[in-house]
Amino acid sequence: MFLLNRLRYVCIFTEKLKNQAELYVFLSVKFSNCNGKRKVQYESSEPADFKVDEDGMVYAVRSFPLSSEHAKFLIYAQDKETQEKWQVAVKLSLKPALTEESVKEPPEVEEIVFPRQFSKHSGHLQRQKRDWVIPPINLPENSRGPFPQELVRIRSDRDKNLSLRYSVTGPGADQPPTGIFIINPISGQLSVTKPLDREQIARFHLRAHAVDINGNQVENPIDIVINVIDMNDNRPEFLHQVWNGTVPEGSKPGTYVMTVTAIDADDPNALNGMLRYRILSQAPSTPSPNMFTINNETGDIITVAAGLDREKVQQYTLIIQATDMEGNPTYGLSNTATAIITVTDVNDNPPEFTAMTFYGEVPENRVDVIVANLTVTDKDQPHTPAWNAVYRISGGDPTGRFAIQTDPNSNDGLVTVVKPIDFETNRMFVLTVAAENQVPLAKGIQHPPQSTATVSVTVIDVNENPYFAPNPKIIRQEEGLHAGTMLTTFTAQDPDRYMQQNIRYTKLSDPANWLKIDPVNGQITTIAVLDRESPNVKNNIYNATFLASDNGIPPMSGTGTLQIYLLDINDNAPQVLPQEAETCETPDPNSINITALDYDIDPNAGPFAFDLPLSPVTIKRNWTITRLNGDFAQLNLKIKFLEAGIYEVPIIITDSGNPPKSNISILRVKVCQCDSNGDCTDVDRIVGAGLGTGAIIAILLCIIILLILVLMFVVWMKCRDKERQAKQLLIDPEDDVRDNILKYDEEGGGEEDQDYDLSQLQQPDTVEPDAIKPVGIRRMDERPIHAEPQYPVRSAAPHPGDIGDFINEGLKAADNDPTAPPYDSLLVFDYEGSGSTAGSLSSLNSSSSGGEQDYDYLNDWGPRFKKLADMYGGGDD
């Protein structure tokens, strides 16, 4: 069934409001069904005048005079699942305006009665008639009171027989925020104590309780829902006060620019929170005052007119207004924000040259030289891809000798030479250059003729280096040519065909000094014999460098290399290798393998022939030689035993040259006693072999190192002795123990545990003079308590003849010393131990005697004074 509940504080039509019923809530409908809750959709029979929300709130959507025509309408409720439909009729009536007398009268308060429970009748459960569903209580926010303001009265039908107490629980009552709603425990009157704020809490859910005076529950708690009705008390607020957006220039109408957003703290499902946007102003207003429009619901800003040109207007400022109540200017609240729209640049302006022809010149053979500076203008935004120029050579440079780089700051084109240019080949270049941007031009924009220019480059003739051709020049000659032989003519050419110049030649590099060159005609002649085996010849090739110089301004020169490939002749005799060998006294168990060394090359080297000479006759009698192959032979003992020693065996070696070349080479053979493995075992081998140069040098180095170590040790000992002398007790007159009191920081056994020479006390002649010790050196065993004052230094006794004079001089110095303590002051000494070689001080008689005193009281002072008690309190002992 439908339930209608009047909103007593908001929904009463008065005569003052009969002509403006718009947006006023005046009804709340609820649907109750026996089957439980249903999802119901509400509709009004007069949607143009009245609107029903999902929660059952009925609004007037427009202003109209309340007449009989609008006094009645229907409300439909339709189940969303079963599509069942119900309806209820609503009748509106006017109530006279409140007078002062009526205001003074207490308003009528609606009662809420606890539903009746099941009861037993005649032993059977009897169900009572089903109760009404308690509709929610609707309260407007920001009410002005007076407070507490009565809302409803809660009553139980048992209050006739029992004394009941009423209470409410829940948020707003006994739970935070507490104290908003209170109830009279006796009358059940529910009241609100202060204005409500829907933006903080939109709904309160309370539970009403009824108990007797003993606290026993009389009724089941009932739920009370209090809805806070939204009032338009919040202005729209933009998320940002200043919005920034961009749009490309030349954009078509309808181009999206940006979206601005505002929020309203009021109910977004009610008119109070429904916002609408509009543009209040546009600055500047060119080329049209309405260049942009805004979607009044979403806040999207789009363009509505053409003509955006960054070169004319770079930025637009829009004032945007957001109004609630769906933009109603009469009842809605509004707020404003600023939208700044920047017109971004597009490439709608091509670069244009400032001149149709540019001129430049460059010396020949120069690279990385700026020839000309090309300047252009571009109206687009500087230092953007639409402004940055890219230069391209479209003609006049088929070999790619020029390039154009862009200056990033000025956007100028720098024409640069990247390949050498020869004046004798090209005297002038005429280049065709085109200028473009880094990004293509906008659609529909074409390059004008001013985007193309001509660059005229003149080549300047300069004196160039003469050059040898070919370089290097290779010739083949046999070695052994005699001095004065003409080898070849090595000349250079001058590339400067338009200059009359002479070339002269000089020798630049000739490692073996074998050649000379004619300074005029370049003929090369030998001045020494060419030798292929020279160390200056590498891989049979000898390199010599020559210089050609012209007489131009300035004079230039060039170098050329002559490579002489030397052909070998048989001019070197073979030699035996190795030149020393060793063997045993008997033919077995070893033999000597030899080969030949020949500095010539094939065919003037091996194979070699090996033989022994006929004289002396002992050679062939003692030795025999056998050829193993073309390069190796074997030397063996011919006799069964040969006495140990060193023998020189001549060997005849002949090469294969034409004609062949022979040589008698000496092989030094060391004969020694050998073991079973064929190794020498006797000492004679070592003696006979002698020491080599390397062994002798190693021995000498060891001896030198040993001498250095000994010398360093001696120096170290000397330094140590000097340090000991510097630590002597008597170094400085200020530290002289004979007339000064020494302060010690450690306790010890006196002089017997110190490294002091007490003979200095008896022999003052041996005291070192003051000049030996540097100023400021103190004894190592004395720690200064504070910085040393600068006092007059006492003069040392200049070698007194006896100890008496020395002490007198020290006494005078002590009397004149301002730092010395007074003679009658108490001096404290550390105990130095026993056994001192300086002797005991007990022989010194004091001016006062302690024999008359009684020291027995020391025994009462404890164990620490036992020693003193034994010494002084022991009587005659």
C-alpha cells in the first residue's frame, strides 16, 4: 500500500508561495507490500509539474499558481521485476499563512505508536492487524530553529497501564556525533538540538526504545530514519582557478580544446548540485568575440569559429562560470574560473631567402671552410620544428663538394666545402639551394619562389705542393754496384699550370748514405757500394726519400720515396754454426751436429759442402765429418780416445753460388770426461770453459751490493751513537742536574734504572758546551707542564778548574734565575728507590731535630703509616 507523510517544515503550501511552487518538496511516498521489500519505480501523472525521485520525494518542477487544475494528480508505483503497477491520488490544498497568534501556539506534533505485538487469546496466538510502516522524517538542513525543535512523539499504547520511559540510540543520539537528537523520557517527544548539515551527514538512523521503570523492555525497538533535506547552501567550486589549454592555429570549428570541471558539495542528484557552465567573456575578441563555446553540462571547450592565427593572436583568456540549480540565474549559486588557451604554432609559413643570389669564394684545396652565409625569414614560432630551416643543394654540385649546415641560433645556412676543390679543374660553382622546415608545411600551403636561391662560389688559385709520380717509385738493381752508377731519374710535377715555377730536388732521407740526386734534373747516382746484407735494407728493399721544392709564393714542397729492390749476388762466404761445441773423450755416446750460416739467399746459399783441410795432418787423423743433408753435417772423433781440452777444428764450407764461394771456419770443440748420459762431469770442463761476461757482471754486482749494505750499516751505527750523545743528562745548562731540580712523572729506582752517566758530576770538564745542543731540545724523560717561557739562559761555567768553582758559578746563576723557587719553600721530591749511585741524603743534617718528638701516634693511623711508625716510633731501634 502507499503511505503519504507530510513534511511539516518544508512542504506546506502557504498563500505566499502559491505562485512559486518550483523546486519545493511537499510529499514523501512509500510503498509497503506484504511480501517484503520490492524495487519500485515512481512516476507522476503530471511530469511537467511534479517529479518523483527514487526515494519517494515529490517536487514541483516549475512555478505555477495553485488552482483546481493543479490540485490533483496521480503517483504510480511499478515493480521493476514483475511490472505490476499501483497508483495513489494526491490532492493539494492551500493553508492560510501563519499569523503571530498561530506561531505562538505550539505546532501539532505527529505521533509514532509502537506496533502491537502478538498476544495469546484463549490459548491460541492471535495476530493483530498489520501495522503501518513508519515513514522517514524529513528535516531541512540549516534550519534557524528555535531549538530544540520538536520532530515527533513516540508513544506506546501500554502507557495507560504502565509507567514507561522512552529513549533513542544510534549516531546523533548516544553515538558520535552525540546530542543532536534528544527525547523526553516521559513524554517521548523527539527533538533536534541544532541545525543539521546534509554535506556532513545526509541521513540519521535511530532506534526508539520503551521500558518500564524497572528497565524491562516493554516494546520492541522501532527504527526511525531522519533524512536531511538538501538546501542550496554551497557554491560550485572549480578544481583549479586557472586552467591551461592549447589549440593548434588554423583549427576547424568543433576542435576540442580542454575541459574545465567544478564540483558542488550539495546533493548531486538534486537541482542544488546540478551544474551548468557558460563562457562569460573572451579576450581578445578578434577575429571573432565567440571563438570558443563550452558544453554546459560536461565543461568541454571547443572552437566554434575559424581564423585562429598564432602570428596574430597567441593566447585567449576565457572567464568560465559554473552555476548550480541547472544554471538557473535566479536561484542558482555560481562561481568563476579562468581558462587560458594558447594557440600553438603549425608550419603555415615557409622559410624565404632574403636575397635571390648569394656570393662566396674559397681557396683551392681547402676543406671545412664557410663559403657563404644564407639568411632566411620565417614567421612561425622561433626555435620550433616549424621555424628551423633545413637547406638542400638541388643543383650545381654533382660531385658533392659542398654541404650546408644550419646555425641553430640564427637559422642561417652555412655553405661549407667538404671536399678539396682544384682551381685548375673548376674555377667557379653556381649552386641552387632550397630552404625547407624540419616538418612539412600545413595542408594547402605551398613553397613560394622565395624559398629557392642561387649561390655563386669563386675558387681562388693558390700555390700547391709539387708531387712525385709514381710515389713510391720502385727500381730493381743488383747489389755491389760501384759508386758513380746512375740508377734512375726521379722527378716531380707542379700542379699549378697557370704559374711559371721551377722545381729543385734535395735528398731528405738516405740511411746508408748511398745516393745523391741532381738538384735540377732529378738524376739519382750512387756514391757508395749497394749492399743487400746491410741492416738498412729490409726485405731486400732500400728506402730513400727526396724533396721537391718550387719557387712560388709561398714556396711549397713535396716528398717522394725511391724503393730500390736489391738483387742478391754471391758476395758472402758461409760460416760454421755453432762456433763452439763440446764432446766426450771417446767417440761414443755423442757427436757434434753443425750447419752453415750464409747471409746470401738462394741460389747463393745452400746446399753446402762440408770438408776437413789436409793440414795440419792431426785434423783428419783425429776427426771425421759426415754430411747429413744440404744444410747439416756431423763431426765425430775418429780415434777412440782424445784427451780432454779445447781444440780448434777448421772446417771448409762451400755454398752453391755461381761461382761458388768457400771459407775455412774454425769450430772450438771442448773435449771432456762424460758420464753414461754423455754429460761432462770433470772440473776441467768448468775451468776450461771459463766465466762468461754475464757471470762476471753478476759477481761484480753482488760485491757492490754487499759493500753498500756494509756502508749503510756503518752510517746507521754512527747516527745511533749521535742520538745517544744527544740524550745525555748534561746537554743544556738549563737541564744541568748539578744545580737544578729535575721533575719526574714516573717513579723508579733512581739512577740505577736510568741511562745516566753520573761521572759528569765529578768531571765537569767533560760537559758539552751549550753550542752543541740545538735550542729548544729538552730531555726525553721530562714532560713540560706548560709552554716554556723565554728566560735568559744561564751561562755555562767555562771549564772550571775544580768542582768548587763550578758549583759557585751555578749558584750565582740560580740566584739570578727568576724562575727558581725561594730558598725557604717546600720542595716535593718523588721517591727514587734504593741503591742510587748518588748516595744517600740522610747524611744532611736538618736545622731542627726530631728527637724530642713522640711519634707513637703513627701506630694509630693504620697500616699505611706502619713504615713511618717503625722508623720514628721504634725507640732506640
